[in-house]
Amino acid sequence: MGDGIYVKALRAWFGETLVLKGVDLTVAPNAVTAIIGPSGCGKSTFIRCLNRMHETVPGARVAGQVLLNSEDLYASGVDPVQVRRRIGMVFQKANPFPTMSVFDNVAAGLRLGGVRRKSRLQEEVERALRHAALWDEVKDDLDKSGVSLSGGQQQRLCIARALAVDPQILLMDEPCSALDPIATAKIEELIHDLKKELTIAIVTHNMQQAARVSEWTGFFLLGELVEFGVTKEMFTTPGDKRTEDYITGRFG
């Protein structure tokens, strides 16, 4: 069973600029929550706040609460590195470590976490690659460079790398925006399988993708959460005129 994230009165700044204006939202366990909205509305900032990536930007700060189960991830004494192990992230552009093999890409987080035994590393790397639906395609090429794979395979390699350390939550920031339709379909199928064991939040600018993969959707506009609800309902009978205008393509 996955874990949920409960966000309360979340505000975020870049320097003096307030980019999230008090967001309350629940990322439900063992489900996919899609975050939609036009460019620059705060979607990526929002999910980067969930695993404390936002604060890695100079001058960036956060106020409010992000609770994983009932633990406040921003409480004093919480190690942000541990938070990022528990809440994995996959970015828009696949970013395998360029100097590392397929195997070493997946093993990197395990080694950082202190796993040294070769047989255990092999076991865990295979598990993560199977989990990311990539094992059959790369099992004979584990020594090859991670960047020698196709774009869609590189993105699944990055998902395997995130899964290797056994996170509770997986965040995905536009994971398919650089991929062709076939690679996109594979990632969407994978998301569908992963939610049985994980909680997933995905930022997407693709309305059809949000409708296909998610149970819940949040619509962001100008740093505010305009509307949040069951995806099917939001796409058929949105409660706010601005949501309807965005979904029907009148702006954005």
C-alpha cells in the first residue's frame, strides 16, 4: 500500500516573487494525481516542493506543510536527502548519468545508500529494471552507456533509477513531453502498473494524457490551485469557468 501526501497552505518563492499562493491538496495513495495548467502557472514548482527540490535553487524558499502520512517533511531536523530517497523524481528530459553504464545508472542510488555486495546490487538492479518494464530490452546491454539507449528507454532507465531505492512516492515532471507516441504509450502503461505499489503525481501539459492516466486532477493557474477533483468529473463537468476554458482550449 502506498502513502499519501497532504499539502497544507503551501507557498513558494523565487527570491521576492511568490509563485505558489497557498495550495491545499491531497496526493491520494496508490493513485495517479495529474497537475495541469498553462506554462508558468506553478505546476513544476509545486511538485518540486513535495520532495524539497525547490529549495536547491538559490534564493528559493517554501512555507506551509507537506505531510507524508503525518510527518512534516519541512520540520526542523528532517534530512532533505532522505526525503528525496523516499520521494523519487523523474524529469522532463531523460537524464541518465552520461559516464555510467545502464547497470551503474540504476545502482547509483543503491551504492550511495551503502549497498556494496555484488549479488545484492545485481538483484536490485534487475528488480528495478523489470519494474520499469525495461529489463527485457537491456538485459544483454547492461555494460553499455545509459545515453546509448533510445529516448523512451532513457526515460524508463531514469524511472528504474528512481525505483531502485524503493521510494514511497514517484513524482514525474512532464515525463513524456520529449517522447514519440509509442514511447509515450509505454510510459503511460508503466504508470498504470506502478500505481498498484506507489503513489504517483504527474505534471503534464497534455490534457489527453491527464485524462488517460490519472484518477485525480488539480488545475493550477497563476500560482493558485483553481480546482481539484476526480479526473473524469473535472474533464466532463468542471466546477470553475477557468478550468472549463483551459480544458476546452480557449486559453493556455
